[in-house]
Amino acid sequence: NAGVTQTPKFRILKIGQSMTLQCTQDMNHNYMYWYRQDPGMGLKLIYYSVGAGITDKGEVPNGYNVSRSTTEDFPLRLELAAPSQTSVYFCASVGRLASYEQYFGPGTRLTVT
Amino acid sequence: LAKTTQPISMDSYEGQEVNITCSHNNIATNDYITWYQQFPSQGPRFIIQGYKTKVTNEVASLFIPADRKSSTLSLPRVSLSDTAVYYCLVAGDRDDKIIFGKGTRLHILP
């Protein structure tokens, strides 16, 4: 059982480049989330989705975009990367209700130089 | 989503019982209390969830008083490998946006 998978594991971007962080879950979960975590800090919610075709902003959405065309996939797009986006990005999913247990992916470590 | 307050950090020694308390004064009737554990370079991992009184699993116990305005995560006989950040979350059926607080950084000493 794969759970939540994220690709890539590591990435170095130059300032101004763009990229997409992939997140896939195989648990048929409705809710999916993207968080970022800066060194020594807590998790900040970027975007979330309550189902296919529905997305909404979290605490720190600026500089990011998401889409949810299927239940399984929730990609995060970075446009015009900036050094402030250097962080570890975690994707998570939850089943029937958001208050249930969240399952996290292994994370993507992104450096923007 | 109910606001939570936890200690920023705690130290303890191997073999001790550790109790981490979380305050959530504005908890709603249908809210559940959930605790997560996060090791460095890993995503958070679910530890335990409860609604009232006491819940116990193979990892921890969760104590919730009758007024539910706080909760205490209890880790029995901790080891060095329990060094991690512990997050308390309070959310209910009407919450879609799940926001983590700063968590409690637990450091276990030999």
C-alpha cells in the first residue's frame, strides 16, 4: 500500500524557474493538503482541496498554484521561484472528514538559489 | 478550527513518563483532539485521537477532562527515539482547513 507519494525528493531551482511538485494518494481520500516547513519551524498550510475540482487557499498561498483534476492527484505549481520558497514541502491526505487522521508523504526538499 | 496552545519545548530523561498539555479553550462540541509526532526530515505521523475522557493505544495515552478545554498526551517510559516535535490539533466535522500550530519540541536526555 503506497499511501501518499511525492516526487521529486530533492530539487534545486534557480531564481525565476518554475516547477511542479507531484502528490498522489491511493487511499481514495477526499481531502488533500500542501504544507511547507522552513528549518526549525512548524508547518504552514499552502493550499488544500476537499475533492476533485475544488481547491482553496491556506495560510501562505502566494507564489503557488494547485489543481485537483482527479481524486488521486494534487500537484503544487511554483511559478517564478524565489529564495523565500526554499523549504520542505509535505503533501497530506485525509479520508471522509478533515478531522480524521492525516497521512503525510515523505516530503520534497526544495532549494532556490 | 479551535486555537491551541502548547509549551514550546520540554526536556525529559529516558525511562520517565512525559506529559504534554495542550490548551484549547474554544473547542466546539463536535471537535476531536488529535496529536501528531514529527521526526526531523519526515512528515508528521498520527499518534492518537480522542473526544473525551481517556484513550490509550500502544504508543500513548490521551487524557481529556470533562470540560474538554485541555488535553494531555502521555508518553510512558520515553526513550531517546521519542525526541521529536509533538503537535496538538483540534478540528471537527465543519473544518476543512487543517492548520498546525508550533508544536512542542520534546528532547529526551540519556
